[in-house]
Amino acid sequence: MGELKDRYIRFDWAIKRMLRDKANFAVLEGLLTVLFEDKTQIVEILESEGNQLVETDKFNRVDIKAKNSKGEIILVEVQNTREVYYLERILYGVAKTITEHISLGESYGNIKKVYSISIVYFDLGKGNDYLYHGQNRFIGVHADDELQITTKQEDALLPKYPREIFPEYYIIRVNEFNKVAKTPLEEWVNYLKTGEIEPETKAPGLSEAREKLKYYSMTPGERHAYDEHLNAIMIQNDVLSTAKMEGLAEGRAEGRAEGRAEGRAEGLEEGWAKGKAEGLLSTARKLKSMGMPPEDISLATGLTIEEIQEL
């Protein structure tokens, strides 16, 4: 029975289906509390276009949009497979959220701060850390001081830093975590990566996750859907990785051949480009054969819908 008790539902599945339930808020609150280093309480889960798959607004996909006890808005998104223009989509999602939550004619003073948390399970780029934090600070070019703005609040003039208003961004690069978990944050990232939770954990939210996210508490049908979800992620990542390696290999080979014939620099450049293009086409064909929608294939590869339909 020990093995049954030690298997938990991965966060990327739970966030779409279980963590919207008020009874399970404590799990998500624990992650936010550890990440912000401040006790965070969720008042409500907000619904928006971001929780729907809208063809004309495909970039604004958010797994959970929450409001904390301060009225600030928190966007939490899990991304399992590579996507082009990922940073641009994060920016778009935050900008749209700000405009969604202020009515026409309403005072700009009612704009709420937005926190964007991206949990990514793919190679986003170069960097040695598993957690990155971005925040707007206005620093003097010569004085090296931080700008303070005088603002009116409750009929009083108060100093305020731009970082108190501007959005903050957190990017958790799950696959870059390769440590023995000792701190609450490390325990959380280890759970995000592996689905494993230590029995004696004291990390906020994880003890609740051990009770509420047990794999064997799901119905057989739910377990089957969950297992298929994990298999699909593995297949997609394998397809993308294989295609990337094939594209690089073809690019190097053609680059070397053309480099010898027409000049090494030009040949390498053209070979890499051609290899990359052929790798993307190969990826798109495989994802299409798996039944992935053309819109998602387009996001993953950068190919147009028309190009995908012609494959």
C-alpha cells in the first residue's frame, strides 16, 4: 500500500482540473506563498477569455487567473512543449489582463498589479538557474538611485515606487532543477518536476497536495485520462527533440558539403537554415499524425496554418 500512497497527480494536470475548486485553494496558495515569500491568500479564481481556447486570441491562454487578498491578479501558466514567441505571449497575456480588469472611464488608480508565473517544462534558453524573476525598476543612469513617484492615495500624497504598480514576472524552468530539495521552494520545484512529495514535508501547500492530489483517489477513467496526458507530453517532447536533432544534423551535413563547394561560411548558414526548416516540417507532420490541432502545431513550430494543412 506504501507505493499507492506515494504517487501524486502532477501539478500541470491538477491546475487545469482540481485547483480551481475552493476546497483545494490551499495547494496553490502554498506555491504562491513560497514564491513570493509572503503569506498569500486566494480570494477567488477569475474567469476570462484566457481560460478558453479561442482561435482569434490563441496567445492569451492562462491555466489559472486568481485574485489575492490585496486584490492583485495572479496569472499561473504551465507550458509543457516548446512554443515560438513564448515571451511575447506572456507579455500579451499580462497586458490584456490589465485592460480586462479596468472599465472604460474608470480611474487609472484602480489598475491592479499583475503577477505572471510561468512554469515551463522545456528548454526556454540559456541560463544556469531554475527560477528567474523580472520586475520593473527605474534606475538613474548617473545617480544609480531608484525613482520614486508621488501619487495620491486616500486624499493623501504618498511616495510610490513603479515596481509597486508594474507587473512582475516569474519563470520556473522545471527541468533545470537538479538539486536535493532542502528549502520549501526546492521542495515545490521538485514536486513540479517529478510529482514526488516527501511524507514529512512542511512546505506550504505540499502537505495539502499529499491529501488532495493522490493518484489513486481518482476514478479509473480519470487515471486513464491522466496517464494518456503524461504519455502525450512525453511523445510530443520526444518528437520535438528528435526533429531538432535531425534538423541540426542535416544542417551540419549540408553546411559542410556546401561549405566545401561554395565557401564554408555561406554553406554553413544555408545548410543550418535548410536543416532547421526540414526539421520543423518533420515535427509538424508527426504532431499532425498524433491528432494535434493545426493551431497548436503552428504555435509549436512557427509554421502557418496553411503550410500545416498542406502537409
